[in-house]
Amino acid sequence: MNVTGTVTTYSALTKADELAAAGRLEAAAQRVIEHLRRHPDEPKGLAKLGELAMLLGALGQAEQFLRSAILRGENGIGVRRNLASVLNQQERLDEARAMFEALAEESDDPTIAALHALALDKLGRADEARAILEQLIEAHPDQPHYRISHGHILRAAGQVDEAVAAYRKAAEIDYECGEAWWGLASIKSRIFTDADIETMRKGLNVAIDIRNSAPLHFALGRALHDRKHYAEAFDHYREGNRQRAESIGYDARELTDEVAEIEQVVDRNFIASLPEAPAGDATPVFIVSLPRSGSTLLEQMLGSHPDVEPVGELPYAPAILRGAMEMATRRGPSTVPQLIAALSDEQAAAMGDDYLRRASLHRRTDARHFIDKLPHNWSNILFLRKILPQAKFLDIRRPAMDCCFSNFTQSFSRAHASSFALEHIGQCYADYVRLMTHLDRIAPGLIHHIDYAAMVEDSEPQLRRALAHLGLDWDPAVLEFHKLDRVVRTPSSEQVRRPLNRDGMEVWRPYAEWLGPLREALGKLAE
């Protein structure tokens, strides 16, 4: 037995854990790397480095280290759970689901069962996910987060009363549970009582973790907005966003610089060099916009056409691009336009096939067209055009002030980090418009534009033109979208079950005096 080696490993990994606990993830990873230089392929070190790489977002490397550790005998449940989590974050959802399912059969750890349920739900297998969560709620009735996840599934299925009951029970169990209160707030049916507001204030007084306090601020903001207490509502929106921004390192210049590079290097010749042969048989339709732009409404309208299937917000395009960029940057600095130019037609086709294979897991019909409405795909249009030559693009554009302010009032995750500051969401909107303008100039007809305000006022002309862009005949069913019974997994899930209305118009006006940074970032777009 190598006692010295065991002690050395324990010491190195203990120090790495201490550094990680203090938030010094890169220093922790460096400590493990130094240990592995002295003890190459030591399994516990590989497992720890894989865990740290996962926390740092280096998912490709995390997978490599974790698989190496498992091959060398470090294959406990914790290591395999980390690998399943990495696959989940890479949006390799079916692989992650299979691993979580196997782990759940092996272990009675309820967190693994919950992760299995969430993976199933992301794949559109809501009934299976719901059954697991109901078992967890029965076994752990005082755990609020299982009830919240259950509420999300109920809400997506249109069972709003049942979702409200689930969120309320979670808030009753833990009154400082911000996610439960935000679940209620996001339903938009003005359901908060004076007692609810007082309870949320009490929750804020004791909430230490921003995972509770930030969504509590957003929920209070929504409740106070409904009462027309706009100044106090804005204070809560601002504080919730400040807390979210403080926990991440968002740099708005990265997106601005990427758009500027595209303007400089992507021209008509670049577009002409892109492949024309389709990848696979299906025609993906990408609705591209910022969040809160009416994309869910457009998706549900077009998805009421018999030749179109809506499949929600698929995470696969950015995941495939992220993986390709991670590989490219290992060979040296690379930008997205450089990556696109460097991809061979064969590599691009393989990525397109990968996207279609993953998307097929969410499909329930054989309609030739299917809609992926992940909002931020507006910045991925060139990549998508390269890997999926047959793809169609629809840009739905909501007026800038309404769109940006609506983002600011939404309790978003770090995936929408630009929404955490008025100046950042304004700059993001401006970058989006710049990119669309440039692509219209060098590739006219690639993107079909839809005016949200015009669609709300008179939807038929807008929908006729959109269907023509997709090569589809008119069908009046698209005007009856709110009568269909299907799952909708976005903050607009209640809106699209009602006829068209003007509720989302001019929402920013009561807050005009506090929106100077947004107006400045938008410039003429604010008019």
C-alpha cells in the first residue's frame, strides 16, 4: 500500500476543496493540475479536476477528466453524477437521462431522482417527470423544490390552478423560497394578496442566499406593479437584477465586438461560400429575437398549421457551437466567424445531423417543418446557416423599450445575463438590430422580419407573409392558436392560451423616469 501517495492525494485534494469553497475555482484547479503532474492519471485527482472543470464551464475537458477517472476505478455515484450533469449541461439530454436513470436505480438519493425528472422534462417527457416528482413529494412532503418543479410542469401543461396550488404550498413550507413566489408572480393573474406581500417582505428580511432573495425581489416588484406602486416596484426589480449581476461576470462588450467582427469580415462572398445541400430531411424554422419579443406567440400561431410542429426552445444550437468553439480554442484563439469559415462542408453537415438527431427527441409528429424558438439564436444565424442550409429564419421584433424593460422585470437565469442591467439589455438590443441589418444587406431574404405590434393589431397579413416565407399555404387554423391544448414551456405560457391582446404594449411608460440608462444605450431605437 502506498501510504505516502494516499496522504499526498488527500492533502492536495483537501486544499483544492478549501480553495473551491472560497470561490477560488481556478486556483483549486491549478492545485489539482500540479498534483497530477507529480502523480499522472491518479483517479481521485482526475475526478476532482473534472468536477472543477465542470464548475468552471469547461465542459469538454470536464467530460474527458471524469471519464478517465471512471476508467481508472474512481466510479462512485458522485463521480458518475458529475458526468451526467456535464452531459446535461452540454445538452446531450438523452445520454444524461440514461445516466440519471441508472443512478436512480442504484441509489435512493432523492436529488438524483429529481435530476432524472428534470432531464425527462427537458426532453418533453413531462408525464414521466411528473410521476417521479409526485413520488418525491409524497416521500418528502416538506421539500419545497420538488413542489416547485411539479408546479412548472403543471403550468406548462395549462393546469394553472394546480400550478398555483403547488407554488403556494412550497411558499407555505418555506416563506423565503424566492422561486416559489416568482412562480406565482410569473403567472400574471394578479393573484397576490396584501398578506402575500407582507410575507414576501418578511422573507426578504431573512433571506441570505441570493437564490432566494433575487427572485423574491422580482416577485415583489410584480406584486407592487399590479398595485401601481411603480417606484417601489422598480426598486425591487433593480435590486433583484443587481444581485444577479453581482454573482456573474457578464461583459456586454463581447457581444458587441462579435457583431462588429461579423460586419467587417462577413460579406456577400462569405455568404456565397456557405453550403447549399440540405442536412437531413426536416426543415427547422428558427424564430430569432430577444426574449420577451412575442416569439412564443408566433410559435404557437404558426404551430397551429398542420405542416408545422412547435417544439419549444431547444438548447442544441448554442451547445453544438459552444463545443466546436471549445475544441477550436484549444488550438489557439478563435472567433465564431473564423470557426464558421474553417469548418469543412463535411464537418458542418455532421453538426447539422447532430442537431437534427437531438431535435428529433422532442418531436411528436412527422410535420416537415418544426419550430425552434430559442431566442438568442439570433446571434447564431450564420453558424446555423452553415450547418443547416435548409433552415428558415423568422425575426419577430417587439418595440425596443417594451422588449428591454420586460426583460429587466423578468427573473432570468444567467443564460440571459444581459437583462441584469438596463444599459446591457439596451446594448444587446442594439447589437441584435445591427446584426439583422447587416445580414439583410449581404443576404437579402435569408431572414423574414415580423413586427410584433403590427401582428397584435392585425395578425393575418403578418402570418400570411411568414407562411409564404416557409413555402406553406395559408391555413386559418393559425388564427385559432389559443384553442389548442399543448405544453408551452416559457414565461408566456398563459398569454398564448388567450386570444390576441395589447397587454404587452407600452409596459415601460409608468417607469419612464428611471429608464435613462436604457434610452441612452438604445439611442434612436428608443424612439
